[in-house]
Amino acid sequence: MRIIAGTHRGTALTAVGKGDASAHLRPTTDRVRESLFNVLQGGRFGDPISGAKVLDLFAGTGALGLEALSRGAAYVTFVDNGRVAQKLIRANIAKLRRADDCTVLDAPVDRLPPPASRCDLIFLDPPYGQNLGMTALEATQDWIAPGALVIWEEATAQLPPPGFTAEDQRRYGDTWVTILKAAT
């Protein structure tokens, strides 16, 4: 895994290794990340990354949030309460020397503290097949800015929940990426 583009282009991220079987780490592949960011920066959504405050839920390795930072996001809040994931996220932040631009929260997504400010771009990559995506969206409403984009990665296509519209949906192998827009 590596950063695809931006100021940290080509930087290899910390290897996941065997990790912890209970961690259920399933990093977004370089190919899917590259395709996703090409869609986001292709003009259809304006410029959703430059200067954005990003929320990376079920962050795993932190690759999605770090890719956004590399491409111009202002700040990323990583959320993952897994021991292995926490270690990987912190190692990757240190590798890129971006500690001043990040916060790592060790909490379940349904028990986050109140946000300092709302986020413009949300990455939602829950463990597949556990129905945690909808729970996370409901629990983080205070974190989501009006008009924010939510990038939801799952094993199946997702319908937009109330308060969101589906803007795009694509399949990459066994991964479905649904782009939602929060109501304004």
C-alpha cells in the first residue's frame, strides 16, 4: 500500500502484515483508492478535498484519510477502536509527519465525543456484512456538515438513508463504493 498522489505520492504505508485476526483489517486497495479519488477530483463534485475537514470512520490503516491529506485536505479525524488499527494509523501518520493535521480517536463510532467542527468529507469503511454503516451514519450526524460527501465502502450496494442523496455508485471487484451527499 502506498499514497497514490499529492505531496506524499509514492510513500509506502506501514505493512499490515498478519495483524490480529480479530481486527478484520481490509485496507482499501491502491486501485480502488486511485479510482475513488479520480472520481472525487474529476470535477463532478467541485473540489471536495482541498481544505476539507475529513472524518475517516473505521479507519483501519488510515490510508483513505492520509490520501486526502496528501491531496490537500486540511485536517483528518481518524476513528478506529481496534488495537492493531490504532498502531497502524499512528505509524502511518508519523511516517508522513502529519501529526499536526490529524486526530486519532480510540472509540466506537457510536460513542464519539462532540466534534470541534463538522466535516466536509467522510470516509465510511465498516467491516463488511455487519450492518455497521447505517449505525455509524446515524451516530455521527453531529460530525457531518450540510452538503458533505460521504464515501461508503461495503460488500453490497447501499441505498441512501434519510437526509442523504445518492450521487454515484461503483463496483470494484467485491467492493461497492457509494457516494452520498448530506442534505443542505
